[in-house]
Amino acid sequence: MEIRGAVGSADGTRDRALTPLRMIRGVVCLMVLVISAFIMLVYFGFVSAVILRFFSIHWSRKATSFFFGAWLALWPFLFEKINKTKVIFSGETIPGKERVLLIANHRTEVDWMYLWDLAWRKGSLGYIKYVLKSTLMKLPVFGWAFHILEFISVERRWEVDELSMRQMLSSFKDPQDPLWLALFPEGTDFTEQKCMRSQKYASENGLPILKNVLVPKTKGFYACLEDLRGSLDAVYDVTIGYKPRCPSLLDNVFGVNPSEVHMHVRRLALDEIPTSEEKVAAWLMNTFQLKDQLLANFYLQGHFPNQGTEGDLSTLKSFVNVLAVILLISMCTFFTFCSSSWFKVYVSLVCCYLSSATYFNVRPIPLLG
């Protein structure tokens, strides 16, 4: 039986065995990531994204991106240095320090995590934001982080999402704030069943039949483009492929899969993209047709064209960042559990605030406007 999204192992890529050592290592890494996320949120996220925001949204975002960029960098370190997953970039090179809208295919539940590998190489890891389903905001600890990092949550029903999405987009227009806004126009990850439903919809509506991607949804992309067009430098079209197969979150944590992640990048100038919603819908459909063909070739050949546009992750830079984060987290953990009760009171109050702020989706308004 053919598994769509799997690449043959003639080149040596295959699933790694889930050994006891990999399992223990994965559990330890996951515990470190969860504990460090909690400490970062309580001590640094609250100060940078809440207290500082009362005085300046711009400097609040700068501080938040600094601290959480350091924490997010733990994930590429896990993927590339601990799990030995090879991340291969192809296509065009992304200049650093651009404000971009990034669209990608949604192969699996962890696609968005591998975009961190690209963002870190470009010095934009702390500035990346996602459009993601609202249920993820309910995750313990990580939901708070998504709120602090200003991810846009959606119910995937436009009549419900439009107002809140445009309110968030309006706050991203300042050209002084670096921005990587990433969304997955398919709206959900790819499965065989979803593909068949998508093909049926395409057939009934006179659209191209796609085999490796789903029919993209237009309204969210058009809203992002319409509201931010004047402050963006470019749109980046990223196509993601995995070898030997698409991973799950636990595959990533335990390091059993994937062996390789391939990302093909295409830079699109804003003046190449139409302005009317109808023409944008046709343009996006054509873009996903190209993705479909690109992925079909990838599954046959095992690679995208023009490989090697980005270098490997710096081991020294990664290691120094991990040591700095662990040292910081260790100090804060000590103060929390081994110091005066005031630290425990502070942590409890911050947890209450983050829980309510995330649930009601509220953020401080600067006192001076």
C-alpha cells in the first residue's frame, strides 16, 4: 500500500528505532522544554509582554522577541543537534530583517515547528507569529505562550474569525516592528481522508484536482494581505517535504522521524500579487497547483530543485544559547522554590493573570496611547 507523503529509503533515509535511550532522552527534553516554558512565561513573558506593554508596544515586542527567541531556539537545537534531523533548504534565499507574510503547505501537525529552523537562521525567531486554531490556545502553559507571542487564533469559521483577526492584524502594521506572519491556507493538516474530501469539493466546484495538498482557503490569506500589504517587504511561499515520512510530535520528541526535512522557498514581490479578492483566490489556487507538482516531483526524486540555499545551524551558537537559557531557568526555579514565600505569591498571581488573559484574549493598552 502506498503511503502518500513517504519517500523511499533508497538513499538511506528510514525511521529510527524507538530505543529505551531515545525514549528517556525524549522525555527529559520534553520536561526541560515544558519547565523552561513555564519559567520564561512567569518571569520574563509577564514583564516584557504585560508590564512593559503599558509603556510601549514596540519595546514590549522587542523584549518579548529577545527572551522567547532564545527559548524557541531550544526546538531547532533538539531537532538538528540532538535528534540529528537534517534540515535542507532550497529555492531562493531569504534576506534577513524583512517583514514577511509566509504561506506553507500543512503536511503534519509539526510543520510550524520546523519553520523555527528557518526563522532562527534569519535572526527572526522571536518575531514569528502564526495563524492557528483556537483549541491550541487551551493547551496548558503553551497556550499562554501563544498568547504572549501574539499568535492569531481562529475558529476556522470566517463569520466568527473576521473581526478578531482584523483587530490583531491592525496591530501588526508598524513597519518598525519586525514581523514573520505565517499561515497555512489549507486550514488543516493533510490526510488521505481530507484529501479525498478536498478533491470532491474541487470536482464539484470546477477547481483543479490536487493530490499532495488540499484546496486552499482564501479569506484568511486575503485579509492578511489586504491589511498588511503596505507594511510588508515580500510574501514567501514555503513548500515542506519529509523523508522518509511525515512525523508526529512524538516522532520529533523521541527522534525517530524524520531523517530529513526539506523546505523549498519562493520569494514573491507584493506587486506580483493581485489586489482584488477574486483574483487573489485564483492566484492562491495557482500557487497551490505549483506546490502540488513540486511535492509530486519531491516524492519521485527525493529532493527539491536548487538545494543548499541555507547553511547548517551553528553548533557553537546553539550550545551557547542552550547554556544561557538553562542557567537563567535554573536561577529562576531556585528563587521560586527555595526563596521567600513572596516568589510563590508572585508566581501564583502571574499564573492567574496569564490564564484569564489567554482565555479572554486581552492585552494591556499603553497608558500613553
